[in-house]
Amino acid sequence: MTTITRADIGLDTVAELAAQLRVDAIRASTSAGSGHPTSSMSAADLLAVLVARHLRYDWDHPDDPRNDHLIYSKGHASPLAYSVFKAVGVVGDEELIHGYRRFGQRLQGHPTPILPWVDVATGSLGQGLPDGVGVALAGKYLDREPYRVWVLCGDSEMAEGSIWEALDKASHYRLSNLIAIVDVNRLGQRGETDLGWDLDAYAARADAFGARVIAVDGHDLAAVDDALTEATDPGDAPTVILAKTVKGKGFSEIENQNGWHGKPLPPDMARRAIAELGGERDLTLRGPRPSGDGGRRGAAPAGSPAPVAYELGAKVATRKAYGDALVALGASDPRVVALDGEVSNSTYADEFAEAYPGRYFEMYIAEQQMVAAATGLAVRGYKPFASTFAAFFTRAHDFIRMGAISGVDLRLAGSHAGVEIGADGPSQMALEDLAMFRAVHGSTVLCPADGTSAVALTNAMAANPGISYLRTTRGAYPVLYHDGETFPIGGAKLLRHSDRDRVTLVGTGVTLHACLAAAELLATTGIQARVIDAYSIKPLDMETLATAAGATGGRIVVAEDHHPEGGLGSAVIDGLVTSGVAELHVAHLAVREMPGSGTGPELMAWAGIDADHIAAAARALLA
Amino acid sequence: MTTITRADIGLDTVAELAAQLRVDAIRASTSAGSGHPTSSMSAADLLAVLVARHLRYDWDHPDDPRNDHLIYSKGHASPLAYSVFKAVGVVGDEELIHGYRRFGQRLQGHPTPILPWVDVATGSLGQGLPDGVGVALAGKYLDREPYRVWVLCGDSEMAEGSIWEALDKASHYRLSNLIAIVDVNRLGQRGETDLGWDLDAYAARADAFGARVIAVDGHDLAAVDDALTEATDPGDAPTVILAKTVKGKGFSEIENQNGWHGKPLPPDMARRAIAELGGERDLTLRGPRPSGDGGRRGAAPAGSPAPVAYELGAKVATRKAYGDALVALGASDPRVVALDGEVSNSTYADEFAEAYPGRYFEMYIAEQQMVAAATGLAVRGYKPFASTFAAFFTRAHDFIRMGAISGVDLRLAGSHAGVEIGADGPSQMALEDLAMFRAVHGSTVLCPADGTSAVALTNAMAANPGISYLRTTRGAYPVLYHDGETFPIGGAKLLRHSDRDRVTLVGTGVTLHACLAAAELLATTGIQARVIDAYSIKPLDMETLATAAGATGGRIVVAEDHHPEGGLGSAVIDGLVTSGVAELHVAHLAVREMPGSGTGPELMAWAGIDADHIAAAARALLA
């Protein structure tokens, strides 16, 4: 075995490395019986030059803050990624060949951060570059380290709009530390890509979006080396290297042929391919090590945020409380950063932007990029809070899903949810957000009803793992809780109860106020109702709910400003049934028709989720 | 009242119209107390010239197939849209001023197709242009009518990647019938846009994406008129007109000032603005009428699709059955069209593409545009079927949600769902799709377990209103049903039952096969189990489920290849509880942890949704 560790590995050695990467990509995928060898072979020369001569990375210390970052936006090139890991000596040949894509193993079909050298999960195309924008924002504006963010993109994924959101933001924020290498191998899964080998077309687009563009023959090692050098020249813009490559490069039987996407070579073909590539190799080498002083800026340990208090009964929109809490959090924890999708004056993220302009990133109307940037910032240890109208998080659903796979901690705040918003109409009304966020693995879904709880839950999100979602109200409602009241994630509040409760009313956010009013209505006719503030929808406080169910004969009215599927009602019913509550009589009030415009109260009455309807449902359960 | 109807309305009259549009936009929004007058005023000159002199539209017959189309991608300019409707005499002044944004009225905060002159709902930015691509595809390739598709875009929404997906596809398909007019008023909601008034930057981008670009002073009526004329010159590319405009144009107190987005003028300011604009007007005029012969091509009535049959017990992937059924449908109904996101050889949409290349639209890897194009095709009366991996429909969640508001009929087929797919890993595993689609208003969610039912349900979708979703398997499983068996939407199949059933097993798709195997296992120990194929998850066959619950002591095991929230288990439990089933003992088996790679069977065992786990859960319920 030859081990080389130096910054000036010669191109003859790089050529050997490239051949090894191809051979190993073939071996791993043929052994696994699945995977993408041809998509790996097209990019092998690019990666060989990058890893041997340009990527500044301490492979023994992947968490060294000075390290460059390398993201495989074309995550299906995992055989290449893992072959690189073998070549630098962090993954053994045995694991590469016999672990790849196997159950219980870490070399999964697409890279995930289970591996310490992987920043983010990829495999849903068009996400690695947007994620890289977030890492590069951290590098340039927060860490202020000279590390670079290298992103290997496929040409097919250039059809995703998110790629252009990423380049738009990368040039807007002058991310000269971001280098996209596009493997233009002409062939997608089912045939030729939209633009084929028209590098001029790609170049015009990337140039128009503000990138420095370098076109290169992706199999000319010297030219690639020059391109990577040029990409790291000081500048004021991100770089896009357009590398013309050949899919399956290195094995003449399949080079540049359609029909070989995502297919391992059968063993006999693999043997011929490996022979043509000069046989197996066992080269280990490492390229340049990172520079910079490694001092993480803004990483001081967090203190407690200053209290934000509202007077009981004062009318406060929970979106305003979110903004207030975020400012306090920002003062106590320099790792807190905020992003918004051009509606910060509605979500109140503008309060943070004004207080900490250096830690606020305006993402304009690009929700996919907003969540991806938050993901990249989280990779670097920051605590991103990203906000927009709750409805528009649906735009970033795939990014939120992938964020969960990446294991990053994101805090997402959606304002203007449900019919409560009134006149703007259904396009602006989130009525699916609770279902979407609940189904994300490991997520937390919060919906405070007042300013006090909104502040407490914003603070709680700062320390919460995984994807946390806070739904806030457009309208201002009375403060219900004293300053100092605690709101643990997974808890609920019993706002009204007695020994004579005959029915339980469960609300969240705006419907909690309707439940309280309904309880008053019921009390006038002698019916005592228990009222639960389900501010934590996931996890849900099953103990409080089961106790209430038991105390009120299983009679429960759940009201939510959301479509009936997958939201609070679903959480309550599923939770009670699967926790074994025997007797249940549930009225589930939700928005069952398509709303139009109106005032919030008109629409809540129309939807049947206001106090009158809650009281009527309770009476019906008692009839 | 002056009524003018002719194609050559003079620019002096157009100027009067523009003033009226501004005045009416102010009046409507001030009266409503909300809305976006300033965003309407910037575009008023553009719309006045367009409507008076270029839009070929029979306002009395909005469904005339020869009509041009006009989509407000910047849907918040609804005061402008509705003021245009008044100016052409289809909406009265009373409705405009006193109906706008009011409860129960049709002039909603953002346009929806409740209005006969509105094609699609807008208001979530970056969707109108992608929808317009679909309408233009229909015009050029299917209707073969000379109508044009005019789309008014905001400048803020140019930051959405979906806009660039749209231009990419518009140029790829040479949609010279598509004309985007971008109202570059420089100001977004919270401040200046990313690119401000940098028309050159916009021009470079649009040009690079293949559009014919025309830059114009958006308040110079003659220049705008020339630009619109030029835009309709014969050509081979879509046109993007970049109109430099002033937000709030026409009222000197607020022109080009930040802080006036989405705010109606207070009454006193409104009075001054109307005075400055020359007072109220009551001009009614109509511009050119449509041309073309109006003969709809491809609109022949549908016959019945030829039968597609599989042998009982033969192993068939339901994705393959989808492709087979789609081909048969295509033969019987010329309105059936198909789209795919560059994975047609996985979804089997390629069978349709091969059989009917003229009715297949490759959308490459751009799922947002794929759903939007389907929406636009549906606007023109076609029956779009759009397919990709189930996981990647999350990318288009906002478009699906808006499709429901638009009231279009879309058929979406997602393959490769759940851990069943095996080695590719979590990025490719839809585990949230059922929750996402169930929460869409008016949706239908289907998940066939075998080839016969997959064919039947694909056929059923063709006639089904709203958003229909079909989840198909990657793997091939035995055909369970005889050819000719019927599968009504909202039904379920009792695959195994007896008088001695002690537990009910409910599965869908791949887990139905696991339920059948579990029933065999249970039978070996003397336990009879009822097995239900819940192929229709929404609507769900509550009668069959309630009967089974009653017959088996409320003991139900539900197994699904999906996260536990919002999917089949949730549908079953919610349905049984809210339909009043008293006694329930439910075991809900779902994918509760983050999967990795492996084989499908390994991962189903790991997740606890295979036959062994289902049988064990049944035994535990009986213990």
C-alpha cells in the first residue's frame, strides 16, 4: 500500500486515483447489486483532482472547523463518494465492497450524515447546492473561516428551480467560497437531459445568475486542476465549473450510452471494466490540510434569554411574541440566526433582523432555499430559526423531509395559518401544515395560543433536536398565562376543570380561545367543561388527555383551524386509541370545506370551529 | 356610460382605462380594509394596454376555446384583476366595491376559478407562470389553437425557482404562445427586491433561459403597446416583457415608497389619490375578440379502455400496472395526457410516452413544473396523469395544495414508496406521502396492492374529480384479484373472513400482502383473522371497517409502510372513532424510526410491518 499525504500530489498519481475510484465504484455497486456506477465514473476525474490537490480537509478530524466542505448534490454518486473515503483511508475496502447498501450498514444508497464526513443527506436532487449555500453563508459571515464549500452537482438536477434559487442567493451574498462542479455527462435516468452537452447554455444561465463560470473537459486532469485553482482565486462571486464528461467513462462498452443509469454492471461486465481500467488498486492518499485559525466566532455558550413578558388579558398575536422572543434569544445565544422569505414584517422576524443584522439572512421569496440555508447553517453548529407564512412551508416540504434525514436541528415558524387569517383567502391559509410537519420523522409541532406560551415555546425550540415547527396566529388574542408559567414540549395546560366536568374541550392556537368561550357558554346552561390547551401537538400530552377522557366519560370535542386529516384531532384520537382508552365519544371540528375570504370570526363560524359550534358539539355528545 | 368594443382602441382611451383601474383598485381595497392597491397601480398601465388592444377574449363566453388566457401570477394584484372585470362589464361596480374580500363573495383576496374568467388560483407566488406553461402546452400541441397565454408576474416572485423551471420548459417546448409580463416595481413586501430595478440582470437570466426578452417602461403606453405587439410576432420562444414600473404609480404621496405593500389606503388618502387620478370613471370597453376556428382537437368523447389483465398469482409491480393501464386509457380517451419528472422508466409512464408521444410531456427533474403543467393542461379540459417517485411529490406540495384551490382534476402517481424500495435509502422512500395527500382538500388517496386493482384504480382516477393520488409499489407482488373485479373509490376488499374471526388485519399496498401472510401464520395456531385491503385510503370504506371491528371485538391491526402520522392507521382510527364505534383495541404498525438501506423484506421486518410483526401484534391484542 502506498500512502501519500501532501498538497502537491502529481497528476500521474491523480490519474491512478481516478482509475481506482472508478474500479471501486464498479466493485461496490456490482457487489451490492444496485447503485450508480456510471454516474460515478463520469465524475471520478473531477473528484480525484479535487480530493488529491484542492480539498483542504483533515480526514482524521472531520469536525475540524477549518475543513473545507464537500457535498454530493448528486447523491446517487455514492459509490464515488465512498470510494473517495476508501482512498483517503477512512473506510476499508471490506466495508466499501461488502457494506455498501446493506442493511444496518452506514454506506447507504445515498450519503447521509451517519458518516462523519458527510454534512447533509442528499439523494433528492437539487438540494445539495442550496444546502451548500447555507454552509457558505456560515463560512463567510459567521465563522469567518477561509474554508470552501465544494458541491458536486449532476446536470439533470440543473432543471430543479432550487438550483437557481441557490445560485441567486449565492451571488447575492457574494459567496466566493462556494464552488459548484457540474458533472455534465449529458445523460439522465431515462435519456438525454434537457440541455445535453450544451455547456454554453448552462454557462449563460450560471453567468446570468451571478456566478463565475469555468467550462472544462472533465476528463482532462490538467484542465480540471487549472479550473479548480481558478475557482479558488479571490473573487466576489460563487464559481460554477461546468465539466463536460462522459457517463460511464473508462469502460468502452458503456461509455456515453443511454440505458445504464442506476444500474450496476453484471459481474462479467464488471470484470471486463476493471481490466480495462487497469485492475484493482489499493492507493491511499490525502491531499492538502485545512488552513485558518480555527477559532469559531459566535460560538460562545448560551445564557438564558431575557424574559419577555405580557400582561394577562392584553391582546398579543403569537407571531409578535415569536419575534420578541427571537430577539431575546439572539441576545443570549450568539449561535441563534434567523432567516425569512421576504415576509419578515409579517412574521416579526424583522425584529431580529433589526437587532442582529449580521445574523439575519433574507432569503427573499425562495422557501426551498430558506430551509436549505437553515440546514447548511445548522451543519456549522448555528441555531437557525426560519419563518414565512405557514402555508408556504409546503413549498419546502421536500427540504424539510431531507432535513430530518440529515439530522439537523431546524426551527421553523409559520404565521398566518388557517381560516383565522380572514380576507386573504385560501391560497394564504395553511390548512395542511400540521399534517405535513407531524409526518416528518422526529419532528416537534407546537401551536401556542397566547403570547406567554409563544415566547416559552420559541425558547424551547432553541434547545430542541430535529425539525421543530411553531404555528403562530395572525390575529391578537388575550394573554392567558402569567409570565413565568412553564410550557415543556410534550405538555398541555388544563385551563379550566372541576370535579363536575362532563365534557373535555381540546383546542390549539386560535381554537383554544374558542374552547374557552364555549366552556363559558356551556356553563351558563349548567354544563361544566374541561378545557385543554394542546400547545404541543407532537409530542402530545397523552396523560392529561387520557385523564380528561376518563373524567368526562370519554366525551371530547377537538377543534382545530386545519383540514380534518393529520392535525390535532388526528393526534388526539390516535393517541387515545393506541394508548388504550376504552370509551371514546369524540366530536372533531375542523375545516372541512374550501374556504373563501371573510373575516376570521366569520370564517371560523362558517367552518364550525368557533365557540358556538364547539358548545353545540359538546351538547350533542351529552344528549 | 361609454361602451367601446373594438380591436383598435386608442391610447388616449387606454390611458383613461388605466386611470380607472387604479381608482377602482384603490376604491375596492379601501372599502375592504385590506388588499394590495399599490401592487395593482404599478401594473395598471400594462393591463390597460393588454386588455384594450391585445388580449383576444370573448368576455361573454369565457369558455370559448379560442380565447386568450390571462393569469395573474402575482395574485395579490386582485384589485387590478377585478377592476379589469368591471371595465369589461362582467362585474358591476357595486360588487367590486362592496363584494371584494367579503365573506361569501366571489371576489376573494386572491383570484380563484370561482370566477369564470379565472383559470387557476394564484396567491402563492411563482405558480401562475408554471401553470401558464401547461395552458400553453395545450394550446400549441393539443388544441392547436392560436390563443396566447399572458401571465402577469411580480418581480418578487422571480426569486422562486419555479419561475425558472417554467421558463426552462417554455423554451424547451418552444412556447411562443406564452408571454410573461413582469411588473418590475422594485419593491417587495418588506423592502427592495433582490434585483431591484436591474432590468439588465433580469434580462440576462430570461435570455439565458431561452426567452425572447423585451424591456420597456411600464408606464409608457405606446412603448408597452409596441412591446405587446412584438411579443406576438411569430417566433420560436416564449416572451418575457420586463416592465420597469413604479409601485403605487399615480398617487404621488406613495409612489415608489417602501411600507405600502399590501396596505389599503385610509379613506382620506384614498380620496386624495382618486382626485389626483382624475376622479372616478365608469368606462366600459372590450378589446379584440378571439380568432381561430375553435375546433377542439383531441376532445372526442371517451370510450372504455381496453382491458388489461394479469394472471392470478403472477408477480406484477403496481407501477407496471399503472403504466399498462395508462396506455389503455390513452387509446380510449384522447384527452388523457401524461407527464413525468425524468423517471418514466421507473414509473412506467414511458409506456404511454412510447404509445402516444404527442400527448406525453417530459418535465425533466422539475416536479413543481410537472404539477403546474398538469394543472394548466387540466384547465384546457385534458386529463393529466403525472408521475414521479412518491417521495418527490413533496417537492410539489404547494402546487398540489393550490391545484385543489384551483379545483382542477389532477391524477398523480407516485412509485417507489416506503421502506419497501430497499437499498436506495431514506431520501427515496416516501414515508409522508399519504399524510400529505390526505390533508389536501377534496383529495382521493389510493394504494392498490396488486396489478388488477392498480389497473382498475388508474381507470377510476380518469373520471375522478379533484386531486387523485395513486401510490404504487417498486416490487412485484402476486396478483390477488381476478380480472373484472371492481374497485370503486371509497371501497375496500375483504380478502379473508370467517364466522370465527377474532382479529382484523388492515393493510394497503405492500402491507396487504404482509397481512395475508400474517393471517396464514395466525391460522396455523388456530386464530382466524379477517383481512381487509384498504386500497382506497381516502375516502375509506368505513362500513367494511366498522363491520369488521364489530365482528372481531374491536381488535384491529393496521400496518402501513409510512410514518405513523396521517396515513392509513390514522384514517382507520379517526374514522372508527368519529363514526362512533364504541370498543376499539388497535395496534398500529408503521415506520417509526429513520430507515437506512437494506432489502425491502429486511427493512419491513426492521420497521415491524412484516407478517411476523403483524401476527405478533394480533396475538398481543388477543392475549
